[in-house]
Amino acid sequence: MAQNSPAQPALSWTVVGQGAIGLLAASRFKLAGWPVQLWLRQPAPVDICFNQQPLHFAYATVPLTAVLIPVKSYAVLSAVQALLPVLTPDAQLVLSHNGMAATEHILPLLGPAQGLWFITTTHGALKQDATVHHTGQGQSVLAPLNAAAKNQHLAVQQAMDIALGPVKLTDNILPFLWHKLAINAVINPLTALYNCNNGELAKVQYQQQINQILTEVCQVAEAAGYPLQYEKMLEKVQQVIQSTAANFSSMQQDIIHKRRTEIDAINGYIVTQAARYNIAMPFNTQLMQQVLQLQHRTRD
Ligand code: PAF
């Protein structure tokens, strides 16, 4: 990775927050010799141990030219609103979260030369206190969401290849988001409810539930115009379970740390979409309710 990185990156990157995926990306930038800084609620530097290496991240100095925003779906709008006053007129913003991208409120906030992107990733990362582990090799799909992004595609693609690569570039992120949604709809609620790592889901006792969830997701994806082949999808889910076996999913971690989960944007999104097409979703509805109950219990 480091050998292929240019001596002078075209853009200087800032990562928002200190979640597992954000710190994975920031660490990979740093280890590839790229300058990178963090934008946090509390303006302070951050020291972590990444894959057993101590790394130091400075707090962001403004203005910001290129920003990776790997915050939860429900926090994206307020994160972008907070960034707006410190962005350069041609800044590039890359969103990354589980669930569907809801960018209709974000695009109108940006200037004509400010690019908006989305990157969806299957990398697994786990943060425990100040330690971050890259727990699962994955891959990512990156898409420009406006014209200003398309003009900068080489620089952003090169950077995302370092941070969350290997990266595939696409013009239409939606099929990939449905694909990732199917993976998250299985792994995230089950690991949260059974309080287990992703690898546990390879056991025979979970296979019936996995099949039930996935069958429903494939039905609604088809109705929405993004068909997913059940057999292929099942194989992909099993692959992610294997490749991130040691990882605790983001939803399991949210429950453990008494945080709000992304259930609304994952199984909740599936249930809402299904209602539009009059498709019954008993398993996803039940899962959603169970996770919501668990979330209320742990956060009270
Ligand atoms: O949300 C997560 O934890 C991740 O998207 C994934 C790929 C399921 C790995 O844990």
C-alpha cells in the first residue's frame, strides 16, 4: 500500500470522530505516510494503539479540504452542518455509514464546487478504549454524488484506496448499498441480540434465522428495483462472517456501550420499504423490535 502512495497527496485529509472505521482509515493514512488529522467534538489530539503500533493524531486545523465523515446515519446531517463554516469552497466530503444514504438534506447545503461522496465498506474494525484492531479485511465501493465530486475523482479515489481500499469506483451506489444493507441486516441485529462476535453466527443454530432475514431482505430489494440473488447473498454474508469472525459488529458495540444503534437505518429501513410494497416482514419486524427494546433497556 505505502509503495503505491504518491509522495505528495493531492488532498490533505481530516477524519471526523473517533469511531472504529474512522480510526482505521486515519491509521492507514498515517502508516502510508499521508498527513491526516481528526475533527472531534472535544478539540484535543488523540493517541491510539493501532494493530500494536502507537499512533498520534493532531486535532484538525482549519480550513478543511478533504473530509472523511464515518459517523452514524442519524448523525451525518448535524456533522456536516458543523463542518460547513470551516470547509474550503472546493472541499471534498466522503460519507460512510451503515444503512441507506439519505443525502437529500446534505447536497443543498454544499457550494457549487464542494464534492459529496459515499463510501460503503466491509472492513471490520474494533475499538477498545484507545486500542484499534483491523479485525477483518474488507473492500469498499466509492461513488461521487454530485458534479463537483466527479471533477476530483482521481484524488479522492486514490485517498480512499489508502484509507479503506481496495476501492471500486461506481456512478451508482444504490445497488451496493442494498447489498451492504443485506449483510448488516443479518449480522448486526443478531450479534447485538446474542451478544456475540460475528464469527459465532457461522454456527448451525443461527442458520435458520439468517435464512429468514435474508429471504425477506431479498423480497423487498427486488420490489425496490435492486434485486439481490438469495444464494449469492447468503454466500456473501457467510464470507463476511468468516472474514470478520473476530469482530464485534458496530451494533453489538453500540448496545454494550449504551449508545443508540443504527437499527432504524438497517432493519427499520427494510420494514419501512416493505410497507410501501405491501410485503410482510415478520422476521425483520421482530428483530427490529427486539433490538429497540434492548436499546431502551440498556440506555435507561
Ligand atoms: O457494522 C459492522 O460491524 C460492519 O458493517 C460489518 C461489515 C458487519 C462488520 O462487523
